[in-house]
Amino acid sequence: MALKNCERCGRTMETGQSSATVCPDCLMKDGIDLGKVTLYLRKNPLASVAQVCKDTGVPFSTVNRLIDKGTLKISNRPNSSICRFCGKPAKDSVCPSCREKLKDSGIIK
Ligand SMILES: [Zn+2]
Ligand SMILES: [Zn+2]
């Protein structure tokens, strides 16, 4: 049985045959957060991730993880050259200043 750490709470969990990256508790919390964010984005399609976190109370790290997993799509923007987090123009999906901030907080490497 393989063991790994839950990506959300860091608790050690048995992965068994599933490919889950979070424990069952967190999977439920992720679902709730995803619901909040999805609803928010439906009403505010142009909101940046920073705004989403502020208004929904969902942690930045969770939103980021859901985007990376492909569970959450912030695809309402036709132009992908906008920073995912602050909404400013960027060459990548994340602008350099947000990238720095995310690195500092250990959210991205
Ligand atoms: Zn967990
Ligand atoms: Zn940015």
C-alpha cells in the first residue's frame, strides 16, 4: 500500500489504487470550495484569482491546485496572456510579480 501526503492538509494517507492526491476529508472540502468558486465565476467571469479568493474565502493554494489539476477552469477569458492571479497582462499564465509572490509563499516552485 503506497503512502503519500494529502496535498491539502498534509496528512499521510494510504492511496490504495486511487489516484487521489487529497484525503477523503479534503476531497469533500475541495468540492465545496470548487462549488463556491464556480458559482462566483459564473457571476463574475472576469474576476482574477486574487478577487476570487478574497470574495469566496477559498484559500489561494486551493484555487491554484484546482486550476493545476484542471478541475477548475478559468477559461472565460479569451485572451490567455493575462495573469491568472491579478488579471494584469502577462506573457505567461502568471505574471512575474505574482510568480515571485507565489514562490515566496511556496505555492509554486
Ligand atoms: Zn487532507
Ligand atoms: Zn499577476
